[in-house]
Amino acid sequence: MAGFKDLKGQGDWKTLLAAFLYFDFSFMVWTMLGPLSTEIAESLKLAHDFTMSAGQKATLLSIPILAGAILRILLGFFVDRVGPKKTALASQSIVVIGLFFAYFRGASITYDELLMVAFVLGFAGASFAVALPQAGQWYPPKLQGVVLGLAGAGNIGVVIDFIFAPKIAEIWGWETVFLVGAVLSTFILIVYTFMAKDAPEDIYKANPKKLKDYGKLLKDKDTWWFNLFYAVSFGGFVGFAGYMKVYLMNTYSVDMSAFGLEYLDESNVKVVAGYFGALCIFAGAVLRPVGGAIADKFGGVKSLYLFFGTVATLAIVNATVTMPFALAILVLFLIMASLGMANGAVFQLVPQRFGRDIGIMTGIIGAAGGLGGTALIKTLGWSKGAFDGYMAGFLIFAGVVLIAIIGISMVKTRWRTTWGVQAGGII
């Protein structure tokens, strides 16, 4: 698409690459509990005779998402005050310490300690509030969709989790995954230190915010519309990503024979569930910049209509139609693809509306996305615990998506006739 070729000669490609790598591996760390949930639950049972309920498992998986949501606001504040690079270095150092702690505790770790580790992983999720503004500050408004899509495509890191984490856990134990994460995070910390640069003042002039500025932005109704849209798009993506393995194991572990996998034993089923989960998540991760480029060309509003409409339809289908495993994977693949592209479309609009406050707004809107993911994981866990199935969870999610579509219809005319006129891109 036109947006990609227009990047040539613009901005700073080293910083864009560094932001991508930082977010990519941070996202991998942020969501690593999801593909390890079954193995960790078994370890707690053996070591401490502790059996996690569906609710406790959902809590463990949702804490990194919730912590990431809250910490995005904090890191967004520091991005505006001290710059993206210093903020990233401090946050990444905390993540590295937490990963090494989990590794050295190993099989002796308790559920309460895991909850603390889960909170520390939130700092990795909060990298979103650093990587996106750092990349976006280097580029003009007309390229924000594709640039922030490329930087945000770092959420492909969760795919790495689902491909490699279950196999590493099967061979060397789940705690080894934390060691690998710690080593890789340390390496990325070093690479980022040398590659990333904050934009100079002649390209982007920092506008440090005070606490009262948060209140001012939170009084702006557009902030809350963007919060809703991103709570649906990114919240849906990260929520399904974090819960994907649990969902597949609970729903289709005995149905894999429909895919010619009847020979699998229990251990291999976990690995294969991880592979299929990675396939679905990959769609949403890799297509985020495509969604941003589509929004640059046709407008964020039209793009969100398309992406959200697809998600709502397929979520209802998944909830109400009994499907064989292969078809269910296709439906999940398309849901995740549409959510990923919707992420790119939302952030084609945000810098055009809040360009002078992009650091703080990325934190606020990113927090809404994390809260959406937390709510989705808890909703799916509640649905399983209350009804021994996921129909209610998917229908509730579809209902929220439909509310977001109604919201787009309510704001599109005002957006296009007010700030959209001077935005510099297509609304």
C-alpha cells in the first residue's frame, strides 16, 4: 500500500526498528503466562497440592493485562516528562529482574508469588505507551497509521510464546521459559540502548504534562470514545491471546481427531494447542500495520466499521454454532485478524486528534485496551465456571463490539467536520 513506500526518506528507521523489537519482545514476555497456564497449574498441584479453579486461572492470566493497563498511564506520563528512551530502559530493567526471580524460584514458586510476577510482567505490557509515541514522534501525520501499525506489530511477540513456550516447557520445564525470556529481554535492552533515539526538538517538541492535564484530557469526550474502541480492538486481541490455549484445551482437546490428530497424548495436545493458538494470534499481530495502512487510505471510521462488523458477526457465530475443530480455528483466525487490523485503524485516528498529547493519550487509550483484555479474560473464565462453556462469554463480547459500532455512527460526522478538517489524514 502507498503508506509503506512513503516511509522511504522519512523519520528514523533505526528508532522505528528498535521500537518494534522492544515492543515485540516485551509483548512476548507480557503474555507468556497464557501458553504456560496448563503446565504451571500442574506444577502447583504437584508441589503444593494447590488446584487452580477456573476463576483463579483467569485471575492469574488477567493480572499482567490489568497491570499493563494501569502502568501504561504511568509510563505515558514519564514519556512526556523524561522522554521515551529513559522510560523504556527503566521499565525493561524491572521486567528482567522479575523474569530471573521466576526462573530461580522455579517449581517451588507459590500461587501468590506468581501473582506478584504477573504484576511485574505488566511493565512489559506497558511498553506500548513508550514504543508507539517514540516511533510516531519521528513521522508526519499522514504516515501515523502505517508507522504506529509497524511499531505496534510488535504484538507478534505473543505468537513466539505460543509456538515455542509449550515445547520448551515440555522438554526442560516451564520455568526455563522464564530464563529464555530473561536472557532475550536483556539482549533487547542492550540493542535498544544503542539503536533508539528520542526525536530532536526540530522534529518533535516535548510537551511535558502535569497531573491536571490528565484530568483535562479525561474530560474530553473523544478520549472516552477512543477508550471504548481500543478496549474492543486491543482488549479483544490481547484477551483472546492470553486465554487462547485455555479455551482450545477446554473446548477442543478431545476433538483434535477431526484434524487427524488422534494419536496425540496429553502432553503433545498442549503443544499443538499452542501451535493453533499461535496461528490465530499471528493473524492479528501481523495485520496490525495493514489495518493502519488501510485506514490511511480509506479513513479510520470506514475501516473500523468493516473490522468491528466482521468481529461481531463471527463472535456470534462462534457462540451459537457447533463447529468442528478446523472450522473453529478458521473463525478464530478471522476474528483475531480483524481485531489486529482494527488496532491499526484506531491508532490511525488517535495521533490526528491528539497529536500534541500523543504520549499521554497513548498511555490512557492503551490502558483502556488493557482493561478491555482483562474484562474479556475474566468474562470467559466466568462463563466457563458458571455454564461449563463459552457461549455467554462470546455473546457478551459480541454485544460490546456492537455498542462500539453504534458509537462510531454517533461520532463520525462530528469528527469529520471538526478536528478532521485540519487533521492531515483521512478520517
